[in-house]
Amino acid sequence: MTTTSSKQRSGTAEQILDLAEMLIQTRGYSAFSYQDISDALGITKASIHYHFASKTDLGIAVVDRYVERFEAAFVAIAEDQSQPSMAMLDFYIEPYFGYAKTPDHVCLCGALAGEILALPPELRARVDRFFRAHQTWLTGILKRGAARGEFTLVAPASKVARLIFGALQGALLVKRTTGDAAQLRDVVTVLKLELSAGS
Amino acid sequence: MTTTSSKQRSGTAEQILDLAEMLIQTRGYSAFSYQDISDALGITKASIHYHFASKTDLGIAVVDRYVERFEAAFVAIAEDQSQPSMAMLDFYIEPYFGYAKTPDHVCLCGALAGEILALPPELRARVDRFFRAHQTWLTGILKRGAARGEFTLVAPASKVARLIFGALQGALLVKRTTGDAAQLRDVVTVLKLELSAGS
DNA sequence: TGACATTTATCTACTAGTAGGTCAGTTTTT
DNA sequence: AAAAACTGACCTACTAGTAGATAAATGTCA
């Protein structure tokens, strides 16, 4: 865990972050409380406030840590430029399948986006940046794939990127409600078929 | 507690429903309160409880009314069977563009899905039914379009339907956060291009 | 090494405010 | 008069957040 800007934190603080992340992904930001964490970890609310002065601070720390993990994945993907673009895309999509395997997780920023107007501005800005960064990254991969003759794009890469990203977010959302494990799988299948329709 | 079809309701009850619907679509179910409605309409919380005994009852009424509107649209689309399938699809997508025009609305059931685990079971079941019904309807339209030679499907209709539905939900979610009006438009453009790629 | 000071992490007990919800009584409408 | 709509006062539970005490490490220095 020696990521660039990841802070050194105590074990308790990490436990709080882990739990808060899970609670936001499953129940949402408005619907979880310090008491929930207090009960689950067997520490007092005051103790949580010691580590994270306000709920906003906790939310920010959760999102920043989450974003750092994705950024690390972007770097890891870029490291091996000999890979086909489809393999890079698969690597990117992996975490979505990870969430889809659980009965109740969606993307953290997808969950936050569902109640964006109820969030403190610091969180809003971070979700915004997350969405833009992912769509920008996807655009890059699509351009690479098109340039290498691996992908066939029916529209500009940036527009296709928007479709892919939105479809992944939406698929997780629908999957959790309907409980149908095939929701994400089917969507990814169709997306990949359409990318390689010309070859 | 008769949850059959559209019931006779007083003007105040309709105002409460309108506002609750807007608040859920913008802020989320957990993040809105009877006090919010009380303040906005200038009536007391007790008065809201007179019309809707519990928050759950209010949520159910909001969703049922919303679902009825969509069902009416399905019926309206089916009425003119001479239309091309793409026109039917456009008619279906129209409400999504309506929400995208506002700065802060997403699909009601999309908003509820974001915090599905925090919802009373009656609401969960309704969101589930909504998602399944829409994907089933989309599947039907896609099959019709394919049979009439209007659509080219790269995968079974049911899978393409999942992509389209998820992409629409996701696009609204992302659009609200980034504020980029082109998000939904771009996604719909690409989807339509892919449906008519063969013709 | 021993003494003192500081930091870290936790607790109990509390605040002010808000949540959903109840009920007896009053006003308005038919 | 009867039914429907509404109010004000109230309740209990919970919210985020604060104050002050405590005990154990850790750091500093004579």
C-alpha cells in the first residue's frame, strides 16, 4: 500500500473506511450513520469523530481512497503496452464484475451519484471528477483500439466511451435490484460484440 | 390502501405526490423528509400524514403513479402499429430526454435503485417490477424491429434490451453529476447507430 | 536510566436538531 | 349534521457533533 498520496492511517481508521465504503455502496450516503459504524466495530461514535471529524470528512476519505485504487489500475494497464486493447478493456471492467458478484454492491461513485444533490459539495466535485476521468480513459482505450484495427467504432470514441461507462453503471444498478447476475454479463457481451463487429 | 389503478385524490394529495416525486428524483428517498414537504407546501407534517399515513405509503403512491404513467405510454405506443420501430423507440426514450433537460432529475426508479437496500420492501418490489417491465418491453420492440428488417441486432434482443435500458439509466445518472447535456444525447446516438448498422 | 511531556486513541456524557409518527380537537366542505 | 381536511402540541428515536476525562504509548532530555 505505498500509493503516491495514500496517507498513513491507523488500523481503526482503515476499518472505519472499509465499513463506510461498504455502507455507501450498499445503502447510500444519506442512509448510513456513525452509529451504524459504531455498532459494527464496537467503538463509540466519538471515537469515529476522532479519526474523521465530520461525516463529510469521512466521505471524502472514502472516495479519495477509492479513486486512488482505480488510478493505480489505470497505471497498471498502461504499463504493458503490448496487450491488445480488448484485454485492457477487460482489465478495466473487472472491478464491475467484482461488484456484480456480490448481492448488494454498486460502484461507489454510482451510489453517490444517485443522491448527488444531498451530498456536500466536496463529495459532488469528486464524483464529477471520477466520472470524467473514467470516460476520458475509456476514450483513450477506444482510440487506441481503433488505431490498431482492433475495434470498429460506429461513432467518435468519446461518444462510445459514454455509452460504455453509462451502461456499466446502469447495469450494476439494475442488477442489484433485480438480482439477476446476467445483467452485467449480457451488457458487456453486447458491448464487446459491437466493438468487434467489423473484424 | 387500495393500490389498484389511478385513484381519486384531493388537490393537496396530488401536490404532495408531485413534490415527493421531485424530491426523490433529485435528492433520493432517504434524504427527503415530511418536513421538506411541509415547508414547501405550507401545510403541517400532520396534514401530510392524514393523506399518507407513513413515508412508506407515500413512497408507494409516488411509484405507483409513476409506473401508471409509463404503462399508459406503452399502451399509446402499441396503438399505432403502422409506425416504424425506431419511432416507437424514440417515443419511449422521450421521457429520459425530458429529465435530461432539467439540471437535477433522473428516472424515479433509477434514483430509488441507488439506495435499494435502505428502502422498505414494498418499494423494492416495485422498482424491481419496473426494471423488468421496461426491459421486457424493450425486448419486444427490438424483436419487432428485427422481424421487420428495421434493426440489426448483434445479440439476442433481450441482451440488447439490457444494454439499452442500463445505458439510459446510467446516462441520466452521469449527466446529472457532470452537468453535461450531451451525455444522454451521445449515448442515444450511438445506440441508434448500432441498431441500424446493417441497413 | 528516570522524569517529564506530548501524542494517540479511546471513553462517558452530553448538546441541539431532525426524523417519522400520534392524537385530540378545530375548521372547511358537502 | 356528517364527512373530509387540517392544525398544534407532543412523543420517541435517532442524527451529527462536542466536551472533558482517561490511560497507554512515545518522545525528549538531564
